[in-house]
Amino acid sequence: MSKKLITISALTLALLTSACFGGPSATNSVSKGKERSSGLFGMSKADAVSVDNKEAFKAVDKVVIGSFKIGFATYKTDSAKAGGGLSGGFGGKSTAKSTLVGVDDKTMQSITDQAYQQFVSDLKAKGYTIVDRKELLAHKTFADTKTYPTPYEDSTGGLFGSNSKTKYFSPSAFGDKMHIFMGEIGSTMGGFAFANPAVAAMEYARESGVKVLNVIYVVDYANAEGYGGWASTSSGVEIGQGITIVPEFSRLSLIGNSGGTFSNGNGSIKLGQPLSSEKEFATVKNVNSEAYKAAEVAVNVIGVLGGVGSNSSREYEFTARPADYKLAAAEVTKQANDTFVNTLAGLK
């Protein structure tokens, strides 16, 4: 066979492989956050809200807000992998990397401030007394706890994939420093021993009798649908714009005393399902060059001929219209506030 025919055959194989394996793609259409599953083998739908230690919330009518923060995803990776089935052949991975552009710190700060003001107002409307946060900050134990600059950028990965980036903001009323409580942000511990605000907050609650309320929301900008798995010989992932509160990272926690993490004085309320807006806010585009795409095709030809599989990766930009982004983010943070405050009040 001539070199020309071999080249044509290889390119044909590459095109067929690309079509078969799906690969990454993006749409300008709005998509919702994927429904979360629970139970054995993920066969049931997760509850909208879950509560850890209901006893901690009973008869509570006075709180101090120790922490309120919103994390905004700015760079993420969505992927799906095929295992090749029982034969173990082919398979491959589809990866969509995306970046949010067009939303500055001022906009994110404004969203955070609005959500916080609404949260406080909702608490008061439900009969809660909000103790001045200065009392907590001045407490002898809490005063020496570790703080971080705001905004704080986390790039430890986690749910948003390798090298992902999320920017966290606290309300302007909290100043230019934030306290990070254990479990709120990736692998950031927030400090050791009494330098950790969670430990110090338990001491404050024990001495004052006032429980410390902490809230964190994480806002995503792109929702993904993928297919693959060990039994599949193909994979694909499609991402679309959609402002969503991510349930895995969003929760309300209550610290009541120094009896330990599992003390009856401590509890939490967690989202079990994503909260999404259907508002359009961005233009989505592929930023890979034609040369990059051609090189990937060439590599996949070699991979498929060798029985390895077809791996595809694309990079996308979500260029946001700031005003629309802010409206969509305000919508989902309001949903989160309503969910947490109503659940909290129902546990009194």
C-alpha cells in the first residue's frame, strides 16, 4: 500500500474514531446542574437537604455569624472516561477545560454582600437575634485565630478537577480578612489548635451561650453532562452555561460548645441537590487552534491503531455579561438562603 493510501486510511480512521468516541463539546444553551444520587450504587435520588444532628438546632434563637463566604469557580475541568469494556481495548477520555472571563472582583464582592444582607434579614424575619460579630472577634480565644486575605483563591482541585480555581469572598462588613473553618475550602485547614476558628468558636459558644453560625456557598458557571464508565468503549462530555450552587461544597453549620466535632451542640445543614438558574449570562467559545486539533487527531490515529483509545481535550471560554451573571448568581444565592433559613427555623 502506498504512503498516500496509508495516510488517507489513517485520517479516515481518525474521523471515524472521533465520531464514535464523542469527545468534549460545548453549547451556548443554558443547562442545569446534574441531579445527585444517593444510596446503594447511587440508585436513589438524594434529598434536597440533609441535616446532621437536629438536636443542635432546637430552641436556638440567638446566634452570631462567624463566617459567611461565597466561592466563585473561575477555572474547571469536566471529564468522562471509557474503560473499553470487557475486552479492555480502546476506551479513551474526553476532557473539557473551561475558564470564566468578564466577571471582576467588584462584581463577585457585590453578589456576596447582597446575599449576606438578605441572609441576615431572613434570619431576623424568622425571629432570630443576631449578636454583633465584634463580640466574637474580641473574644480572647477567637481574637488570635488565623485569617486569610479576601478574596482568597483556592487551586487545590477537588470537585472542579485538577488545577481548578475558585475565588472566595466574605461580606465587605467583615473587612479584608476571612476566617476559614475546617472543611470549608479544599485542603485548607484554617489553622491548628486554637489558631483554628472552629476550635476558638466552640470556646466562645461555651462561655457566652451564643451559638456560632457559618455559611458557605460555591457558585459554578458551567454544568456538564457526560457518558463513559468502565464498560463503555466511548466517552463524551458536553458543557453548557448555567449558574449553579454546588451542593457538595455548600452548607450551613452551627457551633455550640467545646464538646468536640460530634458534640450535641454542633450541627450542619447541607444541600443535597444543585440550585440552578435558567438565565443566560455568557457566550461560549472553543479557544483551541486548528493546529492543536490536527495534532490531536494525529496522536489519536496512533492510539487507535495501537488499541489504546481516542483521548480528546478542548478548552473553552465563558465570556460573561457581568450584569446577567450577577442576576443569575443573585437568583441561586437567594434560593440557597431560603432553603437554609427555612430549614433552620423549622428545626427550632
